[in-house]
Amino acid sequence: MRVTAVTCVKNEGPFLIEWIAFNRLIGVTDFLFYSNDCTDATDRMLDALADAGVVTHLPNPAEGRNYQMEALKDAREQALVAEADWVWIADVDEFLNIHVSDYTIPALIEACGNPQAISVHFQMMANGGVEAFEDRPVIAQFHRSHNPDIWCGEFAIEVKTLVRRDFPLQYYGAHRPFFPVKKVRAKPTWTDGSGRPVPPRFLVAANARRIRKFPAAGARRLATLNHYALRSLDSYLVKNDRGDVNRENRAFDDSYWRERNDVAYEDRSILRYLPALEREIAALKALPGVSALHEEACDLHRAKRNALLAQPEYRAMRDQLKQAGTLCPAEEALLVSLGLTPPPSPFAPLSEAR
């Protein structure tokens, strides 16, 4: 079975090897990377991996700022995608945690009844008070999340989707494929991460608000998509700079952080992959030039953190995030209105947290 992963990257150097290694373990056979404007050795590391035959690396074709959608449009014309049995579109901070049989994509497909698409719900993995960037597997560092069935007061949670070759594709979206509803006689077979049919309105994209999501209750029996959007506080500062290069004299909105830093639930199930993952990481680092480029990427990541913290705006941002609680703004406001005390930040000393 050929499974092609498609992803877009910018300055993900410290995290590339783990993500590729993990996806190789779960059954991804081919990788199509699009990169743009990298300054942390991401592009050079991908070139080294491409030379070793591990990935295909292309420059992002976008002429404006719609990087992902332009890349997905281009990807459809690439042989790696056109000839794949299945296509998996995901980001480098997203890990498909499969709970069935040998914990691979083929096992998940079989358990779901071999549909034409499988949509798996995000589980937002919290920072949980981890401040410093460490060069070790992300999946080994972050184990707390929101209740899997509800996130920020919503029962509907976003998904990412595995797509079979014969899906009646109109175009790939970042979260799910689309098909020409009025032109297709028989709707595609499409399940959630428990092998159940997805809701009809999601299937046909009838409700714009729910195009990327549907209720998660009961949908994780066979698979969950662990989303490490925050990682360490150090890495989050660097990520924020990547997306916003000029923050001088601008207020910082910590909503994104607070919405993803719920620590109510613990999930260590993905650690079953860790021993094999560490061996696969070592094998990839043994390829010509890869280990040195990985080390360079980690050094550049730390250097960027240091440069950011030399700026008052980023020191203020760090302090604001360290003081932030573990509820989304709406939930925290509700507690306050009821005269209740929100939970403290995970960074708070134990004496203050009591």
C-alpha cells in the first residue's frame, strides 16, 4: 500500500526528523514536502533527505500568501500523490495516534471497513508548564489535553482526513477533501476515527461552520490526531515570530495559547511508539549530512529564542503566557462571573497553585 503524506513547512527544522520517523512507523511510504522562506536549515535538511531517497522536496508554488492551498493544488499533479493508494495531508505538529491492531494506517483502514475517506479528530496537546526547548521527541514531552469529547465549550472538533485514490475528488482541503456534490451519483464512503459514517452535513459540506469539524464524542475508538500546536514555551515564541515578524508596539492576544493549553485530561497512549520511534530517528540521522543539519536547526532554534527574548515585546509575551491559566477565555470568564477561581497556570510554583 502506497501512502503519501503531503505537508507545508517553514522553519520546522528541529521537529522534521521525528515527524518523518513517526509517519514511517505508521505506514507512510512517501513524503511530499513544500517549503518556503526557511532560515533554520529546514530546507537544507529536506534536500539531504531527498538526496537519500526519503522525501521529495519542492519549493512552495504560491505567489501570494495562500501557501497551503496553492501547494495542495500543485500536489494533486505530482506522481507521488496521483499514484498513491492513500493521501494524508497533515502538519509537522500533528501525529496520527492509531489505537488498533499493529497501530498502522493499513490497520486503521481495515478497521474502518476500507472507506474512501477517514476523518480523525484533533486532540490539542497542552504545553503543561514545559518552558525550555529540548531536543527529544515531542510525543515524549506533552501528555495533557482537553477532554477528548469537548474543546473550548464545543462538541464539534476539527479533523484531518486520509483520502483513498478513488475518492471523487474536486479538490483537496487542508482538513478534508471536497467532491462535486451535485455531479456525483453515489456519495463517497467516509468514516470517522471509530469507523462510523461521518455526519451527512459534514459529508456534503452543507454547513460552512462545520466544514472542518463535527462532534467528536465516540469518534476516537480507532484513532486520534494528537496536535502539538504549542510544544514548549520557547518553541511557541519562535513559532509566533515565524507567523508575525513585526510585533513592535502591538498587543499580544494569548487566546490561541489558552485555547490549546487545557490540562484536564492525560493521554500517554502514543508512547507505545516511542522505542521504535527513537530507533527510526537514529536511522534517519545516520544518513549523510542529516545529523549535522538537525543539530544546526536546533542551535538556530535556540538562537532565535534568545534573540526574541532580547526584545521587550517578547519578554512581555513570555511573561503573559506563563501567567495564563489553562482555560479558554470564554470558560475563564464564565467562572469569574460565577464567583469561582479559575485554575492557575502550570508554570505557577506549587505554593501559589494551592
